[in-house]
Amino acid sequence: MSEAQKTPAAKWRQEGEVDPHGDHYSCQRAALTLGEYTDDELANGVFLHGNEPLNINAVVRKTPGYHPAVIWLTAGKDRIRWLSRALEESKSREQALQLLLNDRDEQLNNLEQSSRSHFENAQAAERRIDKLTSKTVPDTPVCRGSTALGTACGKCVRCLAPLGEVKFKGMIETACGTFAIMIDEANGHYGWTFQRHPDGMWVSGRKATEAEMSAARAHAKLLALF
């Protein structure tokens, strides 16, 4: 093992220990020894002057641009440590962002699947409602719109059916008028609730409870009297 590897805390990161230098390298490059030099300039300086003897005259005269070998070596050491920590911090941020991106991708996939499921449920519900509300004579043109879902054309026989009859055979509105419950003509179908959007369209909601179905059946019987 080399002397460098025997240095205390030389493998602090690999061994999961705390940075022995604390936040000393949590700074801008300019704060380092010879921080004004670029990485390439510093590398060239260490290569050219890192082993040259001390020039006493240059030190005494403070010759511009002259740095003793120990300064070049110290600057090289600091720059390596600084770059190493900056790289690890960048990797850490990248990993955190990747985890966040993966989480968002999973949420989008779940939302897409949920939307597809709701769309299929809405289509199935509309077909069921069409079946329950379609009572026309042969050869009578009927559109594919749905009175309950708010897509009726307002011209054909089915779309112009009396409100009470449509409600009784298809959608039974609750007291608040916001939700509706789909039941069959025998008042025995355990159906789904539908919620009206501000644009007037009906969308599939949740499965109706027994209490809601009982209220809907009672309301249907009242409508049947008129």
C-alpha cells in the first residue's frame, strides 16, 4: 500500500465516513489556492514547476507569476479535492432528479390507465343507458346521442322523450340534482352514479350505494304517477 493510501481518512467517501475537511471545499473555485487558474493552466503549472527548486530571489522580489513548487502542489491537491466533491454533489443531484422523474413517470402512467378505465366505463354506461331509454317504433331514425349523458340531439324521438319517462327508465336524479343513478325499468338494477360537469355532460362516477338506489327507486315511483 502506498503512503497516499495510508493517509488518515484517504477513503472516507468509500467507507461512508464524514468529510474530514468539513465544508472547506464548499466554495467557489476562486477561493482555492491559485483559484484564478483554469484546470488546464493549473495542470500545466504543476507539471512544469511542481519539482523545481525554490527560487529565493523570486520570492524576495515577489516576481509576478512566480509560485514555489509547494504552492503549485498545494493548489493541485486542493483543486482535485474540490473537483471530486463537486462531481459527487452533481451525481447526487442527478440521482435525486432521476428518482423524481421516475416517480412522475409512474404517476403519469397510472393516470393514463385510470383515464382509459374511466373512459371505457363511461362508454359502457352510455350503451346501457341507450338500451334502457331506446323505445322507438321500427324505422324511426334515432341518433347515437344520450339524453342522460347530455349528448342528445334534441330532435329524434328518444332525445325528445318526456323528462319523467327518461328519468324513470334511465337516469334518476338525486335531490341535489348533481348526481344521477342508472336503474332498469324494474327498479332492480344496482347501478352507478353519474356526476354532471359544468358543461352539462355526464361522466361515470362511483358505484351507487343501497341507500342511494332506494332513494332513486322511490323517486322513480313518484315520477311514474305523472
